[in-house]
Amino acid sequence: MPLFVSFQDDDVDPTFAYADEAILVDARDDDDNPCVGPGVRRTAHLVPRTAAEIKVFASVLGWSVETGSDGNLVLYPGVSAEDDEDTDEDA
């Protein structure tokens, strides 16, 4: 799944964007501009600030979200501790 980060370029510094203006885009990359148009499947704020935005962000990444016993959202990215152990051996 190709993911892109979309934001409005600044006239002075084209690599600069405020966090609340950056959008994570799940799109087909065969379009001229994969961040807009018919290839866009889903979008989410790159820096989510509300529970609703966090749930959308997790959905775009394919992560699970649950509410913990204390009422906080818990994200499950599907990465196990064993995955980290494999990386350590390669170093």
C-alpha cells in the first residue's frame, strides 16, 4: 500500500509544513499526483489530535484501536517484540 504525505508548499521554503496541515494519503501511485484525484483511497491527519482523528490515522495504517480500561486509546500496530529481535541480530 503506497502512502504519501501531502501538504501545501510554502512560497519561501517548499519543504516546510505545519503539522496540522500535513495529511497522510493512502493512494494508488499510478496517478500524475497521487495525493489528489481518483487514486486517493483514504486520508488522515499526519499528527492526529482527537480520538476520531487517531482512529482514522490507525485505519489508514492498518492498525487496531481499542479503548483501555482507563479510557485511553490503545493502538496495536501489529508489530511483535520478536520482530525487533531479528533486527538486533543483523546489526
